Amino acid sequence: MSLNIVQHCIKRYNVVALCLEPGILSESFRQAGAITIISSEIRRHSVLVQEVLEDLCGRFKFKYALINSIESREVLPALAQHFVPTISLIHEFASYTRPRSAFRDTLLWSTDVVFSARVTMENALIECPDFGKRSAQILPQGRCLVPVGEFGAEHQQVESIRIRQLIRPTHLAKDTVVVLGAGFVQLRKGVDLFIECAARVLGSPDGVQYRFVWVGKGYDPEHDVNYSVYLADQVRRANLQDHVVFIDETTAIEAAYEEADLLLLSSRLDPLPNVAIDAMVHAVPVLCFDKTTGIADFLIESGLKDACVARYLDCGEMAEKIRALARSPQERAAVADLTRIASSAFFQMEDYVARLESLAQNVCERNRQEQADTQTILDSGLFQRDFCCPPHAQGRTVEAEVRAYVRAWASGIGRRKPQPGFHPGIYLEQHGLTAKTSDPFADYLRAGRPEGPWHYQVIESGVEQRPVVMGQSRVALHLHVHYPELLVQILERLKHNHVRPDLFVSVNSEEVRNAAIQELKAYAGKVVAVELVPNRGRDIGPLLTTFASKLLGQYDIIGHLHTKKSADVKDVRMGQSWYQFLLENLLGSAAAGSMADAILAAMQADTSIGMVFPDDPHILGLTVNRQETELLAPRLGVQALPEHFNFPVGSMFWAQTAALEPLMRLGWTYADYPEEPLPYDGTRLHAVERLFALGLTPLRLRSASSHVTDLTR
């Protein structure tokens, strides 16, 4: 694929080919006229990638770069730092690509991406839903040609004869129908399905003789105990030894196409395999399963669904389609002719490269905008690194961090806020951009930093605040304790404040209740209640159901905290740091100071502040919670749901009682909450989490955020 692209691009450009592995086609890149660099070390050393790209970008002024395959993603961050426009050509499925971060990283750092088939793009959207905010291209690649003289004419002639004899040995009847399979022997290629189809075909005698031939590397029953041994056993138990054969990979694959009558693409997942394209160009009908490959889409659009596309992994239906074509040479010839004509016109490499070049013009323009936006943000000095940059990525230069921030908003992957008190998404949605592809924060800066709902009040640590007037507000704090060992952290942080709210504590077992009572003995304020509640509704259920009547009319301000572990998150450290982030912002510490005092003082001074919660740097919205939120929103007087808004991520906050009253008066029972175990997102509780903030608007209240210096998540 890369070689064919180079051969077409070299006609118009000076081309540098950076190959991340050596191979038998290496010399062909040089013969094509490209400056060719080949090194397998690059993929294993990120520093070397930086050095190589630093050198190349210093020597050449690249118009754009084509990154072929997800496996070439290592070069993308370095190219982005040098503002080289990139187009990544994705041929893989996200569901089988590992590590899982590979697709996310590729989508983040590519100026644009091109999928070879609709089925691969849809799979990427499932694995990376954030990518749905961005447009994507679907361009089926052209047919790739292997250099004719690469292996030598004599070698090719000998290999061609050998392959023909293996596929159609002399003892084979001339009218035997040969069904070809091709590819590396692995589960994804569905070799077991190939054998099952063979068994079904041969198990229904129709007077036709069959031979099923798989061509490809990897069949090794003596050593491969993960797959090959089971394939060999499958062949033996189905009594297919005389009908199913395996042939190692070959340089004379065209001889195999010439000897085959049908090609069975048995893959479970296979984006747009070249073997299928080649077979069709050679007038070999291709059969495949629906929803497994882009070839299925092509065949359906070409009017060949009934003849060539079986239901998803339905070997019975596939066997019938094979038998139908085998029994009718006329039908097989008609399908072969239609296949050849349609594929020859559709899979044109020259057209493919021309469309990539056309796409590159737009990519270059977007890249120039990103470069201007990055500079605007750097020049402003307003980018807050300790807040925007996630902990695992800190330590880079400010230029690299701003570049990553701009790329995140351009790609839709991992978007974050550039500073506390500003939400780029709200600005984008409610103000709009001067330039369509501009970064929202850069546009905001160039517009003179206009006021609007995108800019909101921040209660910062280390800033002298108006003192809390004790007695002016009646303050309660609801604590839901599921992990009693974490309660001590809340109580210790409360000691750093003057305020001593009345505590309402909910637990869901006697054991936890007893442990909580022991810890609460050290609290200097008043513990009003420690209530045993059902293990349903998590922290929100007790607030809205058990304690609603006890809080309404009795208190002016209500805090809501819970012991949080994020047990449904695989990375335990992430859950721990999130919990510390929330407590530090809402209660404080020796380092952060008296954050609860500061928040309550701000709410006393300005009663339009209905709720205060930590300023989370992540950009989160309704996502999969839209349906549940839409059902509840009208009951709170919320008419329209915005795409972008702030809300208490993690459902911890301080709020005016008036801000919570509409939710509390909905008459919640524990039956209204979903049963455990709960998914990570998408439940009624997650909808309520968002409605805590969305419900402020009908009440003419607003939210403010809290921020502790040098703290992010």
C-alpha cells in the first residue's frame, strides 16, 4: 500500500518514505525515487522518533504526511509538534487493536483520518465516542500492485508452477470447484469458519467436486497450540483431509487466483483486504459475511448481495451460496464478470491518491489555523498548565502542552479546559467562532475575551475571602458512607475550616454504620442522623429520598459528599486521585486552606450562586445520558438541554437549599433508582448528576466553581 502511494506521489512531489520495519519491498521504495529511511528501532524508542523527525523537518519543508496504518502512529505526535499536516490511513478495527490507547492516540494527533471502509469507521466510533464530534473520510484504497521484478522472473515462474500443482494436482478432476481462502492463519481471519463452510458444502452432495485451499503463513499444528492444532483437529474430525489443504505464503499469488473458482473471505473482521480486491480483478467471485468487512459493502452496492454476501458468520447460508455458484457455471461466470468490471472501476489507486491529495489541501488549511491558534494562546500567557495538562502528561514544555490542548479540541479526543473559569465548549456553542476551524479559546482571546456564560466565577485557594458569618446561614452536610475507611479523610479536612455543618450520614449496612459512628465521635460539630438506607441510589438516593424532608426548610445551604473509590474504573490510582481532587476543592487541607469556608462565604455574599462544585478540567456533557436527562428535565422546568455545560462531575457540591428543592420535591422512592451493579455511565443517577446544575437556570440561579492551585486530574 505504502509503496503504491509513493509510486504515484513521486510523479508530483519529492517524497521521503519512512519505513518503520525493513522488508522485502525496501529496495522498491528507493527504486521508485523516494528518499528512503528504514529503521525498526524507531518504533521502540520514542526519543529516537523525536530525533529522526526533528532532523527530517529541519532538512525538508513537508507539505503533508500520509501515515499508513495504525501501526505507524508513533510518528504522529512529533509531526504535530512541527505542524506538519497529517492524514492517517486506517485499515484496522479498533476492537482488535492493542493497546486500546492506539486508536485514541492516532485520532488525537492526526490532522485528519481516512478509513478504508464504513465498517472500520463505525467500529472506531464505538471504541472512541468522542471522535463522533468530528467528521471523518471513508476512501476505499485502490488496488495495490507488487513490483513484477522484485523476486526475479525465473523464481516467479518456478513458484507459479509449484502453486498451480498444489492447488490443482494432476489427479484432480478438471471440473473440480476450487474455493480459495487467503491470509495469515489466525482467529480474526476465520480459518475455522472456512473449514466449517467446507464441511457444510461437502456434507450436501450435489454432484460437484470441491477443493478448499487456504494460502497463507501461520499454519503450524506442530508448534502453534493456540489455533493451528485446533484447525488440524477440526479438519480430521470433519473428515476433510482430502478436501481441505493449507499452502504457505507465496510470491505467486496471482497463479492462485487463476486456478481458483471462488474466493471465500471468511474473516470475522477484515477492513478491505487486498486479496479480495485482487481476486475480483482476476474475475474470481468473492463471498463474505455481512458486517465483517468493507468488501461486503462493495458487493452489496454492486448488486451482488444475494449471490455473495451471507448473514453475519452464518456458515449455513454461506455454504448454500457457494453451492449455488458451484452448480451453475453460467451464474458463476456472470458474477465473475460483474465483479471484475465493478472492482476494476472502483479500486483505482490513481484515483485514491488524487482524492488524498485533494483532501490534503483542506488539511493544510486546518493545520495553518492550528498553528495560529497555538501561537495566540502562547502569547496570551493565560494557559494554565497546572490545571489543563493531565497529571500523567505534565513535565513537557509549555509549547508542547498548548499544542496538545489545541489538537485535542481539533480532534475531539480528550478535550479539556485551558484555565479555571472558562469553558471552551460553552463559548463555541453560545458565542460561535470567527473562523470555522478555529480553537474556541484562541477565538475567545482574539475577540477580546468577551463576557458570557462561558466565563464563570472561580473560588480559588490561597485567595483571601470574606469570612463565613456563623449563624447567618444554617448549614448541613450530607455524607454517604459506602467505604468507612475513607470517612476519616472528610472529617480531617473539615477541621481546616471554621464552619461545622450539621451532619446527615447515610450508610447501607450495619457494619458500615457501626464503623461510621466510631469515626464520627471525633467530630466537633453536630451529628444529626446516621441512617441505614437500601443499597440503591448510591449517594443520590439518600439525599433525595431519606433526608429531603429533614433538610428542606431547616437549612439554607446543603453540602453533599460521599466516600468515593470509582470501583468501576480499572486504574485504582485514577479513582484515588479523583477523590482527593474533589475533597481538596470542596473542603480544603493544610495546603489548600479552608475551601469550605471560602465557598460558604462566597455563597453568603452572593445568593445568586446556587451551587459550587470543583472546576473539572475535562469536557463532559450528556453523552449516553441524554435520554434519561430529557425525561427528567421538564419536571424541573428545564426546557432545552445544551450540548456544553458545567456540572458537579462526581456528584459532590455545596448548594443553596433552594437550588435542590425542585429535585427533592419530586417524591423519589428507592424503587426509582436503578439496581446495582451499575454501569460506568448512562443511568438515571448520572442524569440527576447533570440536572443538579441544569436545574439552576429556571430558578435564576447560577453555578460557580472551586479551584485549588497546582491541582488537576
